Amino acid sequence: MPVDMGFYEDDEGISVDFVLSAFGPFLVQCIKLESDSVDEKMKKDIDFLIKKQKDFFEKIATETQTYSKRIYGADAKDLILLKVYLSPDEDNEFGFMFSTNLDEDHGIGIKFKGLEVKKIGSGETAFL
């Protein structure tokens, strides 16, 4: 994990912004829910996320296409990663929230345990 990450507190928890290049060149907010300090678990989760980002990207690409075809009858070609949520309690539990023109109000959310997809649905799936 990069040493110079600038952690800050917002209304969802302790956060940090960084680029996950597999998802594009944009800063992504990573939030450890309901937390007010950085701990070793958060650092380990971020390290895992950065190291395995290509694996996440590949699984997300497959799962979101299947989901969008089933729910919207169209491919999700415009997914933009907005946030990554870290569980305050469970190791290696991640929620990814995306915006999409297919559902501008709700987006798409996908929940992982390690590299295994647990659930996909509207954007709130990422943090519930």
C-alpha cells in the first residue's frame, strides 16, 4: 500500500481516494464503513484490493454484463466506478458501486468476499 495515502473522515466512515488503474485513470473513494480511524485491517484490505484489482475488474465485467442484460435488456457499456466499500468487521469483504446510464438513479452495486461474488444489484448492494 502506498505510504502517502491521505486518509480522511466523511459521513460514511474513514476514507481515502486513490486510482485503481484497472478501472480507469480516475480517483475512487474507498470507505471503511462506520469507522473513524485507520487500522491494520483497513490497510490489509486496501493492499488486497490494489494487488487484485485486475481480478476484480474481470469478474465485475462478466457479472455486470449478465446482470444488466437480465435486468435492463442491454449491455452496461458505461460503468464508472464511484466507490469501494470495506466492511468494518469482515476481512476481504468489498462492495463496488458503479454509475451507469442504464439506471441513473440507482446504479449497480456488487459485493465480494475475497474474489468471490456474493451479490449484485442496485448501487446500495455495495454497502448493505
